[in-house]
Amino acid sequence: MSDHPMVKAEQVCKSFGHVEVLKGIDLEIAPREVLCIIGPSGSGKSTFLRCINHLEDVDAGKLWVDGELVGYRERGGKLHEMKERDVAAQRREIGMVFQRFNLFPHMTALENVMVAPVKVKGEKKSVVHERAMDLLKQVGLGDRGGAYPSMLSGGQQQRVAIARALAMQPKLMLFDEPTSALDPELVGDVLEVMRQLAESGMTMVVVTHEMGFAREVGDSLVFMDGGVVVEAGPPREVITNPQHKRTQAFLSKVL
Amino acid sequence: MTEPTGQARPEPIKAVPVRHPGRWVGIVVVAILTAMFLHMLLTNDAFQWQFMFDNMFSEPVLKGAWTTLWVTVVAMILGVVIGVIIAVMRLSPNPVISSAAFAYTWFFRAVPRVVLLVLFGNLGILYAEVGFGLPFGEQLLGLFGLEGSGQIFGVDANKILSGLVAGLLGLSLSEGAYMGEIVRAGIQSIDPGQAEAAQALGMGRGLTMQRIVLPQAMRVIVPPTGNETIAMLKDTALLAFVPVTNELFFQLQAIGSRTFQVFPMLVAACLWYLSMTSVLMVGQYFLEKRFARGVQGRAKEKLLKATVPTGAGIE
Ligand SMILES: Nc1ncnc2c1ncn2[C@@H]1O[C@H](COP(=O)(O)OP(=O)(O)O)[C@@H](O)[C@H]1O
Ligand SMILES: [Mg+2]
């Protein structure tokens, strides 16, 4: 195992106009670790996830993924913005799953899973096809590869979205409230897929309101509020014995 | 399913339907007007049906119809290509590029097509010669004390910009401006989450546009493009102003004025444009069906064969 953390954030700050959304986030995520992030709406959880794969650029502070600075290159003590092509290359290694799935509606489930490895990595179609079918089976949709997203339930769509991200064989997976848009009875299947993924050793950052999942599957838990990390630690400790008032107040609402 | 016990099915409703006297009046009025119109078509001598049919398929007319058709197709293809480029430029974060696209659209939408075509027909006045070489070649070489034009090769402008090419250029550039707006509307109708998901998978901006955004935007783009194509078919009649004369309407009119049978040839023009437009509408129908893939209610689950790699959408 490598000695550096999979993700390292150092005083990450981000503003939109005059609104300071992230006010100095410090975090480390080890390889194979599952980190869950909880916190009230608007606390900057999504923004932080989006910074990790450079969908937003950071205003101040530094972010490393697998030892590489995200979006910039350090040369002669100066930061140089990366070219679009290099940013894209960094993103290939990071899978992302969105709250609203964002499947490509004009492609079947199988095509959704295959498009990036074929078009971005230039892998052979037959190889990708086999892997895509395996992934669909893995998320419990081996027989629905020919279905368009509009024909699938929310839970099925989200599982296809997970398979699509995994098809790029990422070393890190980001989940932004993956079950928040789902009907309650569909949440379980998605969480089960994520639990298996965690067991297989994937490094994961999961923004979620599913406290059960955070407690059972998470290796560590971070509570964010107002753009800062208020409290972090092993999930059971944070959930059962929160140290900060704000954490206590939040947990009393969601538990 | 079982029926609730102890209750018989309620009887189906038998109600007196609402009367629509207005509809009957409408039908009678329309029927009378249609009959009058047909009567006029058949009895008025000015139509000269036999003469019209004899002439509307004469050789120069057929050649003109062919020109009209291929100019429409080529001008639309060029227009769509220009439109996509202009739309993508317009949405670029680079302000210079997006302003350039805006200026293009502003100019080519402002100038009437007739004026544009006459203008292009006369471009030979502006440039006697069209050449490829150093920009400002003469001046640059002058700076270094050399003589020459810096031109690698040149052609007589009147040859390149002869009639048809000038006309095609005018129509395509004008169409590009309209198509640019249509494509932009299409692109902007797509949820930004789509581009974001594509980027998160490591796709660059070009690939995202080509594979994810544009194919979905097509559903919004195709219907107004059908309109544009039909408008273009009719605007090819303006080629006469360039002047290009082997075009459908000019040829029909020419027969009309030569034989002093103007009216039948105008009717022939209507029939020609009607039938060509109908053909284009069939094309539009199939295009719309093609890009409705994945839309609720339209989609059919694709059958996957175990052995053959499908993923057919990923050519
Ligand atoms: N692109 C953006 N432009 C302006 N404000 C934004 C943008 N994205 C997020 N914000 C603001 O940043 C704050 C944090 O948002 P977000 O990271 O989505 O919070 P969370 O995911 O924790 O609910 C919110 O107040 C939101 O309105
Ligand atoms: Mg969020």
C-alpha cells in the first residue's frame, strides 16, 4: 500500500462571489478508507466533493488525490493551471455518483456504462462490453442492460450510475447523497451495492444522511457545518457521543 | 382480481351527448367553399392545365428543380455546420470568441438574404483575385525590403465566386446565423448535470458536446431545422438575384413570359414547391424519430445478445 493518503485537503477554501462556502477544510482519507460526510444542507458538502475532482476550482489551500495536486502543477515554487486535457486525465481516476443520477438518457444502461472506457480511454469494445456486463450484474441489473434510463426506477438508475463510474476503474469514488432522491423502499438496494463496494476495498467519500450506513460501513465520519469540519472521528463515537453542540443539534434532528 | 362482494357492477353511463351545432355550420361552409374553389380550378380557362403539365416537366425545368434541391441540401448542411460552430463559440467562456460569434449572428441575421446574394454576386468588385498566402503579405515583405505579394497561389475571384458558388456562400452563411441560434437553444435546454457527469467521467469539452450534449439537443434542434430547410428550399428562388438562372422558379417563369402563359407556370411553381416540401417533411419525420431515443413512452428496451458486443450507440 502506498504511504500517502488517497485524498489530502489542506485549508481548502472556496467562494462563490462574496459567499464563502468552504472556509478551510483539512482532511485526510487513507487508501481503502470509507469516509462519510454529514451536515446540514448548504454546509458545503457537495462543493467539497466537486473540488476533489476539480469540477470546481479551489480558491485557496491545496488538495491532493493519490499524491497529485488536483488541477494544478507545482513547478519552481509556482502553481500552474493544468490544461483541460490533464484535468480530464485526473478525473478518469475518480468516479462520481450524483444525487440526481445524471445518466445519459439517449443511451441504454449498457451504453451508459461503456461510453467512457471506449471513448475516453480508447479501450477495446469487446473488453469493455464484458466488463460492463459484469458490473451490471454486480449492481443487480444484469438483465436490464438494454433498458433506457427512462424505463428504470430511480434505484435502478442510481445503480447503473455506480456501474458507469466503476467502468473507468477508478481508485477513488465520490458519492453525493446517492440515495436522497430515491423513494424509501429503493434506498436499500443502492446502499447494499455501496456496502459491497466498500468491502471490496474501494476508497470512498460518501455524503449521506443515512446514519445507519455511516455507522455500519464508514471507517470515519466528518460533520461539516458552515464550510468547516466541526467534528471528525470514528462513526460510532461521533454518532453516540458528539462533542460539539452543533453536531449534537444536527444528530438530534436526523436520528 | 376479485370483484367486491355483494355489489353488482354499476351500469355503464348512457347520457345524451352535447350537441355541436357550430361544427355542422362549419362543415357546410367549408364544403361550399371547397366546391367553389374546385369549380374555378376546372372551369377557369386561365389555368391551362394541359399546357401546364406539358411544360412543368420540360428539361430546363427539371434541371432547375435539381439545382434547387441540391443547393437546398448543400446550403443546409453548410448552414448546420456553421451553426454548430457558432453556437459552441457563443457559449465559450472566452469573451473574444463568444463576441465574435455574436457579431457574426448579428450581421447575417440583419442583412436580408436578397441583399446578401446580390452582394456576394458582386464580390468580384472587391477582390479581383482570391489568394492564399501571408496575411498582409505585401506590406510584410515590404518591411523587409522585398518585393512581391506573399501570395502562394491566387485565382481570379470572378471564377471562384461565379454565380452558384457566390449564391451557395450567401445562403450558407446566412443560414449559419439562424442555425447558430437554434443549436444554442438546443444546447442550453440540456440539464447541466449531463455535461457534469460526462466531465466527471474524464470526457473533455469536445467529446462531451459530441457524445452527450448535442445528441440530446437534437430533439430540440430538429423541428426548427425542418422549418429552416423548407424556408431554404423556397429561398433558392432568390438565386436569380446573384444571378443564377438555372434554378426552378426562374425556369418556370421564363417559360411563362416566353409563351405569355404566366399564370399556369406560377401554379406549376406552387405544385413543385409543394411536392418538394412534402419529401423534406418525410425526412424530418424520420430524423425526429431517430433522436427521440430514450424518451419516455418512445423507448423500447433493446434486446441484448449475449455474444455480440452491443452498445450500438457507441460507434
Ligand atoms: N455554482 C454555485 N454558485 C453559487 N453558489 C453556489 C454554487 N454551488 C453552491 N453554492 C452555494 O454554496 C453553498 C453550499 O452548497 P453545497 O456545497 O451544495 O451544500 P450542501 O451540499 O452541503 O448542501 C450553498 O449556499 C449554495 O447555495
Ligand atoms: Mg449537496
